[in-house]
Amino acid sequence: MTATLNETDELEPADGDQPTGGLRRVLVVVIALALLVGVGGAGYLIGHRDNGASLPTADSVDAGFAWDMSVHHRQAVTMAGFVRDHTTDPSIEILAYDIESSQNNQVGQMQGWLDGWGLPANNPNPQMAWMAGSPHDHVETDGLMPGMATPAEMNQLESLSGKALDIDFLQLMLRHHQGGLPMVQWAAEHASTAYVRNAAQKMADSQSNEIILMEQMLRERGASPLAPPD
């Protein structure tokens, strides 16, 4: 999923003035899309400059991480994109936009790696198999990876508005991050390529910070987190 413009966003004449809010969002999205276009080729070139090392194979931690985290991220992008367009709370809108933009960009990066490695876009292996030996190397009983929202939870989120929407989003996204964090930490420790380890570590740092922020935002709204994933 890529970031899209609301139908109400309008370009206003510049006339030497600073960009308006709508125009500023347009510019941000254009820049983000440009980055996505170039990221696939960048991943390919980096992969071939990794000190002559062989490229990751379909059974590697690197590939499994890129496949499964792309799926995990796409759900976060979907949730964040909906809330960005429907919340009335400016701080929730900023958080949702940041998550949507950053994780959408990361999906593009991971898909670029897979393309550069000559691997398919979707995982042909069982989910989480690349985390064998980790306490978190399993899917939930509903068949979803740790932290992911169920279809019923996604439908409920899209039925809410106002403060109820904001709280539900914070709870679902917090749990989503808690489930994804062990995945990125495992990749940061066990991936064979340095650039995958580095990217995973940056994801881990970012999600750890956002977990703290969302816990605080829930407290400010008189709400509590959901039970964390197993």
C-alpha cells in the first residue's frame, strides 16, 4: 500500500509564499514515492557489493525477514493510513502518518532486496520458519504473525470514530509493534548481510521508541494497553 492523497487535498498557488498544509503533504508524498522507485535498485547494488559474499537464499534469515516483515508492515500501513484520514486528534494524525510513511518505505526497501537477490516477492516458506530457535518462531492460533490484528479487529477499528478510534488504534498498533519487535531484533542479530542487520536494528530502535510513546498516549487518554503477544 502506498500513501495516497485525500480528495480534499488541493494545490494552492505558491506566489512566493510557504507551502500550505495540503501542498506540504503533496510534496512529502512525492518525495517518498521517488525514494521507493530508487530503493529496489539500491538494494540490488548493495547486495552485490557485500564484500563478495553470496546472496541470501530462500532459506536464509535475510529472505525470511524481508518476506514476513513486509506482510507485517503492510497491515500497520493499512491501519495507520485509515486512522490518519479519520482521526480528529492532531497528535494521533502525526503518529499515524509517521508509521504509514516509514513502514511503507521499509516495505519498498525489503522488496528491493528480494528482487536484487532473485527471489519472489512473497514467501514460499512457512511463516516465521526463519526464526527457528527463537521463543517467537511461531504464528498465533489464528494463523497470524505475532501482534497482527485479526480481520474482526480491523473491521472494528474502521467502525469507530473520535476518541474511541484513537484508543483502539493505539492499542492495536502498540501490540503490533510488540509482536514485530522480536522479529526485527532476530534479524538484526542473525541476518547474514550487514545492510539487512543494520536496517533491522534501525527498525528495532524506531519501534521501541514508538512503543514508549504509544503507552504514554494511552495513559493520557485514560486507557490501557492490550495484553502483549505471546
